Amino acid sequence: MKTTLENILNMNVEERQLYLNQNGDALIQNMLLHIGTPEDELRDKLNYRLFIELLSQQQFTQTQMKTMTTTLINSDFLFSSINENESDHVFTRSFSALWLTGLLHADRQLQFLSKEQALDVLTSGSRYMSREKDVRGFVAEKGWALAITHGADLATAIISHPAFEIRLAPTLLQGVKDSFWKGSVYTNDEDERLAAIIMKLIEKDYPVEILIEWVEQVFDKLQFYLMEVGYTPHYFVARTNTLNFMKTLYFTLKFSQKAPELKGVVSLLIANWMKQS
């Protein structure tokens, strides 16, 4: 497989198109089979790189893009062994989210999905962040997992898609809230990608009043846990993730000059919780 991918990557556009015309479906099938291989060079530097190049150069057919999208959303890919923690299946899930992000962005222009197909994909994809348990960033000898980061990118692609329906927003917001409580402090700029979900909802004119209520509920969950369970390591991890996210959201709102009411509430709640340090 490596040799095949390397050869195609070394082809010019015309040579690639000829190869795809003759072998495209078989190539895609093999690429999907290797989407989550634990070997970093094959998964990321060859397989994903070729996928992005072919997608950006519009060398996939619309039928091929539709097939990839509907395949990646199922239990063998985006939700592969979703209840496992720290297994190699995370690479399949994470890179399925990454590929789906690219395909959803492409569908915004090319519309290879019907409205019904797109809505099915968006609905299924919106559940991913809450269900993902593996929060690892770099995995020794296997490369980057980044399931939460790629899940956040998928969420922003879902919101950006013209078939997005506002009823999906609570599921996505729940995914962001759940991400703070997965037992590990994020160190790979996950807070920036998660904040981008909120900003994308604001761009879609999602009611600021609901976002304010959501922010309050995020902090309420911390307070309730503290009252009922106390100062556990799990609490401090969630507190750190929550405050890091809220600080990032605050400055993103400040620099974008959007949703000043939300920015004010975020600022006030951060200040209150910093006093509890």
C-alpha cells in the first residue's frame, strides 16, 4: 500500500486522473481500509495527504465522495469501538472525523449529497464528541490521535453545512461540555478548536441567550460536583479544562467583537471561579 500511495503522490495531475479513471474505486477502498492504521507514515503522511490532495483537486467523482461520506459515518469508522479507551481504534475514529470534515466542506460547494443524506450525516456526526473517550494527543511510535481536536473540527463543519438544523446545536454543545470531563487536561490547543464551535454557532445566529445559559450550566456542573463529591483529581482536571476553554472563548469573543453579552457573562464567571483558587 505504501508503494502505491507514494507512486500516486509522485504523479502529476493528469497522471493521477488517468489512474483514478481506471482504478479509483479500488484505490478508495484500500485507502479506507488503512484510514486508521497505527503506522503514522502510512496513515497520516501518505494516506491522509493523498486524500486531501485528491479532494482539493476535485479528482474524486461525486459518487465516490458520496460513498466515502456515508461509509465513514458508520460504526466501522467514526464510531469504531467507540466505548474503548486508549486502543488503536482511536486512529480510525479520529481520522474518519478528519476525512468527514473535508468531505462536508467539499459538499458545501459541490452538493454531492442529497439534503436527506446530508442531514443524516450531520445528525450522526453531531453525536461523536460526547461518545469519544480517548483524549490522547501524541501517541509514542504511532503519531497524533487528537480525537477531540478532530471531533471539534467535524462539529464546526457540521454547523457550517447548509443542511445544518438548529435542533442539532444542543447535541454539539453537550459534546463540548462533556469534553471537559474526560479525565485528562488538554495540552494540544483543544480549547481553541472547541471555542470555534461556539463562534460558528454565533455566526449562524444561534440565540445568545441560550449560549449564556449553556455557559452557566457548564460552571454549574463544576459546582454541583464539588458540593456532592468534593476536591477530587477528576474535579481539578474538569476545572482546568473548563477555565482554559472559557478564557479562550472570552478572548475569541473580545477580538471578534461578537456577542458582547456572552463575553460579559463568561468574564464574570471566570472571575468568580478564579477567586476560588
